[in-house]
Amino acid sequence: MKLLGRQQPDTELEVQQKCEFLELYSWQRERKVKTEFCLHDGPPYANGDPHVGHALNKVFLSHCVVEASQVDSRAIFVHGRLSSCGTLLGGVDLEDGTCAHPFISERVSPLLPASHVTMTKGTGLVHTAPAHGMEDYSVASQHNLPMDCLVNEDGVFTDAAGPELQNKAVLEEGTDAVIKMLQAAKNLLKEEKLVHSYPYDWRTKKPVVIRASKQWFVNITDIKTTAKELLKKVKFIPGSALNAMVEMMDRRPYWCISRQRVWGVPIPVFHHKTKDEFLINSQYIYMRYEKELSFIRVESDVLKRICKYHLQMLSQTIEHIIKLVEEHGSDIWWTLPPEQLIPKEVLSQVGGPDALEYVPGQDILDIWFDSGTSWSYVLPGTDQRADLYLEGKDQLGGWFQSSLLTSVAARNKSPFKTVVVHGFTLGEKGEKMSKSLGNVIDPDICCQPLNKFFLNRLYCENADDPKRRSCQTALAEILDVMVRSFAPILPHLAEEVFQYIPYLKEPKSVFRTGWIRTSSVWKKPGLEEAVESACAMRDSFLGSIPGRNAAEYEVIIVIEPGLLFEIIEGHQKFLLGILRGGDIREESSYKVIVMPTTKDKCPRCWKYTAESSDTLCPRCAEVVRG
């Protein structure tokens, strides 16, 4: 995990080949030792560092893998205010009237009725900008208003807004410029600041400028009907999650599958340089623009084509791109010249290499489409469904839904039999943990004790000393259990560790050696209680000397006769390295005496157990003599 650049993916590839990753699933299925249980893991976390909420999810997943393994099942864990505008009114008294533009004399704005404008709030007269709001867009569509958008992707006015406004930020100096223009035209009645509702980005806490843009949409109306019927055959835990998912789908007539980001899987569409034409396969496909706003509606049969793109069942152009991606990765869409992205048979139809009329589109697929089609790689047959999908409740409108819609579109089948929905981890005040709120716990804090436990080994004893060998045996057992435990979640890391275990040579993969097998010898009555008590004493001792070196103190623990004394006495040798302090409570039957040590630091083991700083302590002296 500390490798840089290409070293990490190269190492992962080496592990995959050495441990025969590609053959593991077929190897498991051929054995037919148990009934197969397929648990399909959710999408990877691609937005910042993982937090404790993701750790919670992986704990649930690991528990499901263990439970499936215990019930005779083989668990398969797969990984602007100046656009052409009108004025809306709540009543109809002024309908068909017009308004003069405040500083464009030749422009007339109509008065139109709208259901979202009421007399109970404000004046009943509302300015509308069709390219900057869903309600405004809907009214403009009904009345055939222009859909001009004078704001670019950076939130500044375009050249079309005029020289006084162009290149000015809409929510900053642009607002001041508009006020000055109104003052110059003597049309500013009053200027004042108001506190009102306005959309803010939940992550950056900054105001959002809503604007129309060209996007690829999927009409999911027909798919939803089938999807809701198929959901009736899916078990939801808890049962209320089903209704929540259906309600979310009902509020979603379209699915915007395009995004504008610098990374992602490109949408394999070529745009004509001068016309609104698109090349999406071996023929020209002219997509119908929805009025002048240029929203593209894609019918459900095109969704099926895109799903088949992910299933590698496509026509000439897509097939050609698939081969290039398989050989060189998805970056070819951005790095290769356009003429190399189009097969020769199609290239001759669109101007040839020297006069190519098309350029690759810059849109990427919605990442929910990426993760939503992952079932096509996890489930081997067209009829197979995963036994379980498990994620947080926010995925009812995310991965659960995108997986369902793509599976229904491509094969008319749900991808899951059971959906388990868990809640969120909460902050200390009961609020949701969120990166934007700054109350997320770093999983490293939880893993701040495991690492110390692994690294707290014995270096100072003789190689064959029983105490050292005993510690090695315990560490070896712990390592074996830990590697098998996180192997389903971190397969590359587990395999890499497994390859370095010196006493295991065959088989090659940790996955071929079976699940955790622990000996009953390790289950000693009272041992867990003894360790917990000893650790509590040690933590309290360390807390009593903050910032100081614990090795410079001698600790005497006085335990009164009773159960605690019997437990500690029974495991005295085992606990000698742990008992370094005490936790004084009313119910405790012990006390701790802490005194500065009178010994010097041993130059070999660095413990304060030597008679002088230039002589070894008795233990190290004996080891060296040996």
C-alpha cells in the first residue's frame, strides 16, 4: 500500500497472476463443496479518504461472509437574469399581458400563468429564467419560450450577455453590474438585502448557479413499470426499504447518464464538428433535441444498447473501441487521435482520416451507471441473481437503483434476491457522520491498536527461548486469522502477505486453503477477562504519567484475594508483559503503586533493568552468554 506510481498496479497484477485470481471462481464452483452464496459488494469509494461509515459497511459484509460459510454455503464475495424571460403570476387576471424589459427596449416579456406561483407568498409576480430552474423550464416549454443560457460552466456571463456583463461572475461582480445597469436606465425602484431560501452545495457550502446544459438522458418510464413488478419478488431488510426505493423511482422520469469530469469511462459518442449530429455506431444516428434547450432524450431501447456496450455486445464502432480499451485502457479516448478511434470501414463514410467530420465527445458515464452494470461481470449467467446486495440507505436511490434499472433493461431481470439496507454511523451528538460536517472518524484510529498489537514482538530473547517461541506462535496464529478474515475485502493485500509467510508453501493462494480454523487450545477460561483487566490497569498507569517514559517507573499492583486475583494468578506468566498499571475504581479489588525506578537503562533491550548504563541487564547478559 506504500508503493508509488505504477508500482502498486504492477504489483497487484503480479499477485493476480501468481495466485491465479482469474481461475479462483471457477475453481470454487468446480469443487461444489457447498451451495454457492453470492454476495455482491457495492461500488468502491472514489471521493476522498474512507471513514468509519465505510468500515461499518465492511464489517457487515464480512459478517455475512462468515455467516454464509457457517451454514453450509460457499460464500462468493465479488467485488443569469438576462436570458429571454417572462413573468409568472399566481392568478390569471393578467394573463396574455406583457412587460417591458428594464434596459432592452425592443424586448417584450409575456405574462404567463404558473401553478408554482401563488398569492400567499410574495407579490404573486415572479421573474422566470427558463435555462436556470426546473419550474421555469417547464413553463417555458409549455409556452414555447426561448431557452437562452447566458451563463457558462464557470458561473460567469457569456459574450452573449453583452460587454457590460461578459466574463463577470454571476453571484459576485455580475450582480453589482446588473444593479448599476438598472440605475443607469432609471428602472431600479429599491435595493436591499434579503434573507431567503437558496440552493447551496452540500459539500462546499457555496451557493449553486443552476443552468441548462447538454446532457444524455434515458427515459426510464417503461423500465420502471417492469422494475417495480420485479421488486415484489425481492426480499428487503428492513421491509420498509422497498417502499422507499419505489417512491424514489416514481420521482425519477429520466436518468441523466452523462457527467463532465476529468476522469471516468467515456460515453462512446462522436460529435459532428459543425452540426448537431452524433455518430454512435456504424451508422449516423441523429438524436432528437428536446426543443431549443438541447436536452437529449434517449429511449429505453438505446439504454439497452448502452448496457450491451458494457456487456461487449455492440456494433462496429463500439466493438473497435472495446478492443482498444482492452489493449491500452480507457485513457485511449482522450489520448489517441480521433481517426484511430473509428474503425476503417466507418472512417471512410465520415470524411476519412484527413477530413474527419467528427470528434470524440467529452462526456463520461455517470459513475452509478458504471457500478450499476457491475452485475454483468459478477453474475456468470443471464438468469443468475446475486443472493445479497448490502449497502447504506443512501443507495436506495443510488447503486441499488442503478443496478436494478440496467439489469431490467438488458435482461428483464432483477440482479439481486435480497437487499439489506443498514443505517449510518452517527456522531457523538446523534447526528449523521459526514465529511462536510467534519465529524467523521478516521478508520486509522480504530486500526491505531491493531498495528501496535502486531508490532509488539519480542526481540531480546534467545532464538529458541520458550518465551520468544511462544510469542511467535501466538503472532503466527493471529496473522493467519487476520489474513483469512480480510482476504474477501482486501484480496491483493491478503495474497501478498500470504506469499511471505515462511512456513506455508502450498497451495499458492490463501483462498484455496479454506476458512479460519482455530484450535480449542486458545480458548482458556478466564483468559480474556484477565487480559482486559491487565490492559485496563496498564492504560490507567500510562494516563497517570502523561508525556513521560513508562519504562522509567516501577509498578507494584496489589490485588486483594478474590476472583480477579485468581484470574491474574492463573495467567501470571502470560500477563507479565502487560501489567504495567492499574485502573482505580470503586468496584476494583486492586490498587497500583507507582515509583521512579532505581535501575539504569540497558544498552541492549533499553529497559530500565540494568545496574548501570554501561552494563547489560541480567536477562540480556544471559542471552548474550548463551
